Amino acid sequence: MQFLNDLNPYQKEAVTTTEGPLLVLAGAGSGKTKVITYRLIYLLKKLHIPAKRILAVTFTNKAANEMRERIKALTGNIKDLSISTFHAFGVHFLKEEIKVLGYMPKFSIYSDKDTLELLHSILIDLKLDAEKYPPRLMAYLISKAKNKLLFPEQAGLEDPVFRDIYRLYQEQLRVLNAVDFDDLIFLPVKILQSHSEIQQKWSQRFQYIMVDEYQDTNHSQYILIRLLSQFHNNICVVGDDDQSIYAFRGADFHNILSFEKHFKKDDPVKIITLKINYRSTPIILEAAYALISHNSKRHAKSVETFLKDGEKINLFETMEAREEAEIIADEIFNGRIEGKVPYHDHAVLCRTNTQMRTFEEVFRQKNIPYRLIGGFSFFDRKEVKDLIAYLKLIYNPLDNLSFLRIVNFPKRGIGDTTLEKFKNFAFAHDLSFLGAVDSLAHKTDSDLSKPLIHKFELFKELIEKYEKRFQESKVSEVLVEFFQEIELEKEFERIYKDEAPFRIKVIGDFIDYAKNYESYAKKNDELANLEGFLKNMSLLNQDTKDDDEETNHKVPIMTIHASKGLEFHTVFIPGFEEGNIPHDRSIKEGPAGIEEERRLAYVAMTRAKKRLFISHVSMRKIFGTETERIPSKFLKEIPKHLVADRDEKTEDEHLADLKKMFA
DNA sequence: GTCCCCAAGCCTCGC
DNA sequence: GCTTGGGGAC
Ligand SMILES: Nc1ncnc2c1ncn2[C@@H]1O[C@H](COP(=O)(O)OP(=O)(O)OP(=O)(O)O)[C@@H](O)[C@H]1O
């Protein structure tokens, strides 16, 4: 076992302790992910455990892909190995087991935008005021209930109206044969809890289970893991409570702090701490720990640094965001020329997506190659959503929401009144919308004219034709054919007029995405088909990075949330202002909100290996209006001697500046 | 049935 | 500031 020599004794112990519950609780950069990866290899290569007996859960799809690649490189084979996010695992599980709940295996996954639409229609059905029961709030409450594994009856104890909304929402989803994101965890748990034979099957299957970033799991995810590990009880989780930054999604770092209590059964729980940080310079680390030690609710850790020396943290302020981005662009340029640090070993970590746009513009102008990670989803664009609705309906004919989106796109002369009559007809006969089309001709109670009925029939034929085509040929090829058939470009020209060329380009991007998906599937020994494509889009699990080397030499621009688990030679954290980090919305939430923001800052800082730049602006545009900004209070929590403030000026210089300003 | 205009809210973070 | 979609005009 040559490869074990890459590990320190504590890491080695974590890797070779395979039986019983194991918790690795350790700070940033201490090699937790490395432990998980090596542990997988150890199980496969040394103990010869069949791949299908192991489940590894990562936080993001990117992390899953990276781990898969490393395992593939080291063992040559990744077939049958389950490395996925909780949600991707949920999809996998439900494909096999969702029948017991009365759903079909070909279910749709609704994004939160879709669920808002659904909630909107439910409020209308229940004749409720959307002002009094805002769909956003309802969606949030339903999500919270599902995280806590509560059904409508249990969640709506105080508020019967909410109970009814939640109940109807869940019923509608089932009729549409669709699930929301929370269902991907909630439903598997409910199935495992109520069907002991299924629970036995799955918990016997997974002899070893590992979870990375355990501090960001929520209650339902913890229960899911407990149910799956019940039989063998070989469960290993790693994490760092200081890096819990997904509370808004229900994550609760008490899961990791209570791991021992949760999992001790006959076997004792082993806890291993890793103290050595291999990533960052002592200066960066001292600053990050000084900051995080201001949090009251945390498990204190001691750290030692492996690296020596290093330069101070660079701090600077600019008037506005553009200038901030320009200075960063120049630093990256210099870093590459003078420091020989390649583009992709720099990273810009933003608090919000909106910040990213400025960097995109400035980098483009200054010819700095960049790539945006995450951010505004391509799939949220209206024109793309329409295209996806077609695919969803083709895949899942029960998906009425998608049907409504596209039955008159491109315009085929089916208007609101016609549609209203059609819907009533379908409801009266208890049919799905697509299913109702066939009955129109035989039944007399639809109140629709012959030509109108024919329009519906043509639409259904189109859907059915492509259902077949997608089974026969490659997704990307069928897409091209399909877009031609519905004369999409023509429609875009009609709707978008001058903007059409730009929108038409989006069609091309969509097809490129499909091609990318196909090569991604191939790389992972997966079958590329419509089902996989839809899943891939719903879970956003494509690495935006494609294979050509070009892309690997670009500066990533992303949010701090997306940077979790990554590391870079040089890190820039722009927008270090009060109101941005900590964000206004979090400040409003009180102390817990601020502590979460402090963890965010800690995560961002600890991504840096050698150089760290922190910057803030004095004016920032918020919803179009310029507002004055002051430096983040977190800045005061970083010891001054670790920081090189470029703007540190003498009194005289300040005076001179002021004079200049008013001259 | 379709087009077009204007009020209103927006994305903090994302599987 | 900009998108979006509801509601009225054609
Ligand atoms: N024993 C070791 N010797 C040398 N380098 C190591 C060792 N262990 C880990 N590293 C390196 O330290 C870096 C951080 O490791 P890793 O990403 O696994 O840490 P982590 O604890 O998961 O970090 P984080 O919690 O911040 O995501 C990696 O570059 C890794 O290769």
C-alpha cells in the first residue's frame, strides 16, 4: 500500500479505520477530502470491496466529478461506484423505488421556479389571496417541513390553511408525476421508514458509506444516512463546523457535533482530528482563525501549519466596483508574468452573483481569460425553459405544467379561452393534459371546434414523434432536428425582433450543452439519453469545464459558496463591505446570521495557499442606485500585523486627497 | 388570439 | 437599473 505514505499518521488511521462509525472533525486544508478519497481507494484496492457496496456522498457535483476522476486515475475503474451528491443519490434511489408511493419511475424534477408556479396555481384553486399567502413564503415553509420530515398534517398544526396548501401541493406533484428538490431526500426517507424490506435491501447493499462536508447536511439527510447505514454501521463522515455555510438550505452544523450521539450503537464512535494544515501560509491561517474565533458557537480547534513564511494579506479600497475589478485584473496579469502563477491558480470569490458580472466585463476588456462558475443559470432564461419544457413533457407525458408552457409555443393558435375549455375537459375526465387530447375527438363535451381539436392532435403527434426519436438517436442530434421542425429560429425572430440573433445563439449554446453532456456521460461510463440529460440539467451536475486544455487556463470567477473544498495559489475576495459580507439580509437575521457570514469569510480566506487579496469599495450600485459603503466589521477582527494595507496613508496625504476632491 | 406597455419586484447563497 | 408578466387595446 504504497499510496498510504502520502498521509500523516492521523490521516492514515482515518483511512484504515474502516469498521464502525468514524468522525473526522478538522479545520480547513487538513486533508479531509484526501482522507475520503484515499479511504475509497483503500477499500477498493486493499480490502477488495466491490465498488457497488460503497457509497460516497459529496456536497457538490463538481466535488463528485473530481473524486471520480482521481479514483479512476488511481484504480482505473469507476463503474458501479456511487459517488454523488445527496440529491443525485435521491434520484437514483427513487428511480428504483418510487413506485411504492404511486409515482411512475419517469418522474420530472421541478426546480424551485417550477414549484413557485405550481404554488401560484394552487392558491388560485383554493381561492386564496397571494398577498396573504405569498408563494415564496409557502415554498420556504414547505421546504422547511420536508427537511424536518413532516407531512402536511404534522406541519400544519397551527395553520390549517398552510396544511391545505402543502397537502394540495404534494398531491398535485404526484398527479404531475413530479418531485421537488426536497422530495429527493424526503421521499427516500419516507420509503425507507415505511418499507422494511426496502430498507433492508439498501442498508445491506451499502457496506461502507462516506460523507464529505458533513457540517452542511440537514436533518433529513442525516436520517437518510442513518437508515442506509443501519445494517453495516460502517459510516465515516468528515467535516468542519466552521465551514457550515448552507443554513439557508436547512443545513445544521449540530449534525456533525452530535455525530457521536447519533451513531453510537454497539460499536463505539471513533473521532479523529487532523491538526496540520497543508494548504495555506501561516499568515493566512492565523488571520482566518483570528476571524473565526469571534464566533461563539463553534468547536474550537488547534492548528499547525505545514508551510513556512509567506506574504502579508493585501488589502485595498477603491471608489467603485469597476476599479476594484481592474486592479484585480492587473494583479492576475502580473502574478502570471512575474510570479509564474497560471491563470487557473487564481480565483475571484464573490459574496453574490451580481458582483460577478463586473469581473466578467472587465476581464473581457483586459483580455484575462476567465470562466464563470455557477451563477445565473442558463436554464433560468425564458427561452431555454421553454425548450426544456418540451423535453420534460416528451419524457414525462403527465407533466401538465410543461404542457401548458409550450402548447402554444411556438404560437399555434391555442389561446387562453381554448385552453381553459381544454383544461376543464381534462379535469372532468380525470385525464392528464396530453392524455386528454385523444379523447377530444370521441367525446362531445369539450366545446371545442374541429379545427381547434386538430391543433391539439398535431401537438400530441409532435410530442410522440420525438419521444421515439429520442430513443433512437443521440440527444444533441435529435435536438437539432426538433428545433428545425418547430421552426424555432423563425419564432425567435418574430418574438425577439432585433434581439433575435442573440437569442438564436442561445439555441446553439443549448445544443453545445447537450454535446458536452454526451461526452461527460461517456467519460463516466454512463448511458447518454434524454433521461440522463434532464437529470443533468436539473441537478446542474455538469462541470462547466470541458475537456479542451484552453478552459483549464482560465481564471475562475465564482461565489464563495461554490468555492467550498477548492484551493488556489492566489485568492481575491472583493466586496469586503458591511452589507455584502456580512450581507444585509443576514444581519437582519441576528447573531446566527452574522456567525454564518463570518464562516463564509473564513471559507473564502482558507481557499488561498500563498496569496490573499481582500478589497472593498466606497460606492456600490444596489438595484441601480449608488450607495455608500463602509468596510466590513470582519476586517477589524483580522490582526493588523498580518495585513499590508495599500491605502494606509498619513494624515497629510489624507488632507491632500480631500483638497483634491474639492478643488 | 396576439401584441404591447408599464408597474413591480429583484438574486444573498444553490442541490 | 432591468426584467417580467399582468392587463388592456387592437
Ligand atoms: N499528508 C499530506 N501531505 C501533503 N499534503 C497534504 C497532506 N494531506 C493533505 N494535503 C494537501 O492539503 C491540501 C488540502 O487537502 P484537502 O482538500 O483534502 O483538505 P480539506 O480538509 O478537505 O480542506 P477543506 O475543509 O478546506 O475543504 C491538498 O492540496 C492536499 O493535497
